[in-house]
Amino acid sequence: MKKHIKLFYLKNCPYCRQAFAFIDELKQQEAYKNVEIVLIEETELPEIAEAYDYYYVPTFYVDEDKKHEGAVTREQVEAVFKEALPPAGSEEDDPAEASHGKWVSLRYK
């Protein structure tokens, strides 16, 4: 089953900007190009943010499990990405079956 990352952030948060830089860097790698991330800006979508248990941003969930909260290193972001990868040898691991990586933004303008 394909896992999804949810990233809760604030647009003016310096730690969130750093997390986005690490994400951009990691998504250039073949192993992580198909990782999907749902972006949730907590002040724009409080009804979603309030449904999750966290205090600091950025906060990463893989499916419904909180994996990291607060200032983050590249290694911690990569660990979250690894958690979201399908098991080796699964159908989703087949490049012919994989969709192109994308970010799904829930930010409404």
C-alpha cells in the first residue's frame, strides 16, 4: 500500500523553509522522486491542522503516524521519506507502475 507524507508548516517559519530545501534536494534523487507530500499550511487550513496532535512545525506524518516535529535536519527528512517508500519488490516499487512524484498542496489562495 502506498504511504503518504503530510507536512504541516507555517509559511513564515524558517525551520519550514529549511525543510522545504531538504525536500527539494531529496526529490532530485531517483529513490525519492515518486514520494508524494500533502502540504498543509496550518493557518490556512486550521480545521485540518487541529485534527492532528502536534505543537511545532514543521511536522511530518507518514499516513497517520507522526514521524518528526520541529526543526529538522536533512537526515531526518530523509528518514521520513524512507518510511514512505513502498516495500522493496512491491508493485509500487516497479518504475513502470509508479506515478510521477508530486506535491499535493492543500493551500488555498
